[in-house]
Amino acid sequence: MPELTEEEHAIVGVVADFVDREVRPVARDLEHANTYPEHLIDRMKELGVFGLAVPEPYGEVAVSKRCYVLVTEELARGWMSLAGAFGGHTVVSHLIAVFGTEEQKRRYLPRMATGELRATMALTEPSGGSDLQAITTTARRDGDHYVVNGAKIWITNARRAGLIALLCKTDPEASPRHRGISILLVEPGPGLTVSRDLPKLGYKGVESCELAFDDHRAPLGALLGGVEGKGFAQMMRGLEVGRIQVAARALGVGRAALEDSLRYAQEREAFGRPIWQHQSIGNYLADMATRLQAARLLTLDAADRLDGGERCDLEAGMAKLYASEAAMRIALDAVRIHGAAGYSTEFDVERYFRDAPLMIVGEGTNEIQRNVIVRQLIDRHRLR
């Protein structure tokens, strides 16, 4: 199993210290007020977090996906919204680094590495989510531009992103449908409107928005990789990173819930002894820790495969599926352990319980993950 380099160990340590010193003391108040964490985002820029997926010579340090997982886990341990604030950004960094033209890499990656330019993905549409081949947003060639029309929904950081990786149809009549799908690297401008922020159960602080494209004009050079019809395959590769990132967010939420529960179970007494000594509570803690460790190993395995250049849609799907379900169960068990305190907004446990469901539905619902997993299992074990 690959190990972190000395530099990567230091990076994870710096982020963990940032979380303990600067994030956890303020996260509850910011989250309850649904306040955008401008200062914390600026600190993440200073720490180089936004450049972790940008390779040299465009960025100063591109870490392994294993390190990326552990950094994401630390941020989500402090406040899951912070991990979300750079999640889509790093997927777009990966897409440009792997598939972008040299001009696209030079134009975007150096500024993305510093966080000066922040990016997001635009996949989901109001009329459909997980069936990406059914998207209706179109980009029609008109001279030296594409004219874009359509709508996207649930776009994180949409008001603050200077670059949007837009999944759209450049050939709506193509058969099969995926051959007509492309990715445009869209910048804000006339014809692109952020129409509203969507209200959410959890995942507060960072905005999730609807986007409307009404004859928005993007230059032909905005086409990722310069060749039409490659966008579906490109995005599927990008979502391998995205699903690993969502799994890592789940690790952070699950770890925070477990650590709070371990602390509370030693401090709280019932019938003359700490509650962890009561078998029902002890069993919860044992199961929580076991699920978290299993989720972490699945996620690190997927990250290592991606680093090794292997296809990992099966492994990333498994990691996202298991880690998100584990986080949801761990968060619920944390509420049980805390009793009435777990239902109080004066404790962080209720936030974990509200944040955890996002990972079940984000980057493809878990029902879709099971479909991905079984297709890959059959492909890898097909009868001759």
C-alpha cells in the first residue's frame, strides 16, 4: 500500500491544525447562520489547498490522491461545507490537467492552483439528475462561438466560481446520445444567470444554485480538449475523482461524529458509571469505529488505483456508496449516544446528522452507484 511522502504528511498535518485551531471553534455559528466562510476560504487559499490537484509546472505541489483523501477528510471533520467548497474545483482541475489543451492548461491551472480562480461543475438539470445522457442544455456553433441554452441546478459555489465545466450537447441528434456530449469551460458573462440559491437541510454556508443559459456565447476555444463529443467520457473520468472526494467527505463527517461520541461517552455518566461501559452504548461505538475504518480503507484503495493509472469507477463507486451510508449510520448512532443533547443545536452532532445525507445523493445517488458497481462487476467477470 503506498505511503504518504514526508511533504504530504506535513500537508495533512497543517490542514488538521487549521481545522482544530480555526475551523471547529467557529463552524457551529457560521453553519447555523448559513454564513459564507470567506475568511476560512481565504486561509485555505493561503495554505495551498485549492492547488492540490494541479500538477507542475502549473502548480507548486500536486499531491497523491491518498493525500487528497486525507486532506478532504480533515476539512470535512471540521465542517463538511469547506470540503465541498473545493471539491468541484479539484475535479475541474483534474479534467483540465488530463484532457485540456495546452492553451487551456496555461490559461486556467496556474490561477486555479492559488485559488485566485475557483471552478465548479454544472451537470445536473432541473428535469433530471443521474441520467447525464438525457441532458437538454445545448451548445450550437455560431461562427467562432458556441451559443449555449439550458439550465443547471444544484451547482455549488456558483456565485463565486470564475469557471464552470459545463456538460452540454453539441450534437443533440447524435446516436448513441453520449457521442453528442461535450464539456465547455464557461466563464461568467452575458446570457449566464445565477437565478437563485436553493434551500438545504444541511451543507450550509456555501451556496447551491440554479443556473440559466440564455444565448450565452462561449468561444470555440472553451471546448475541453478541442474535440466535440468527448465530454461524457471525460466527465466519467472526472467523477472518479468526484466520488472519491465525496467518500472522503463522508469519512470526515463520520470521524467527527465518532470522536464527539467517544468524548461524550467518557464524560457522561448514568447509573454511577460512564455510559460507554453500558453494553448498548459500547456496541454503538465499536460498530461506528469499524464502519469508519472499513470506509477509509475502501476510499484509500480507490485513490491508490487512480494514482496508479488504473480504471477505478468500480472502486470509487464502492467507496462512495459504503462511506456515505456509513457516515449516515454513524451520525445517527452519535445522536443516540448523546441522547437529548444530540438533538440540541448546542452540540455539533445534529449538524453531522444533517450534513451526512448529502453524500448519499451527491455525485450520483447511491442507487445509481449500485448500478455502476454491478455493471463493472459483470464487465470484469463476464462469462466467455
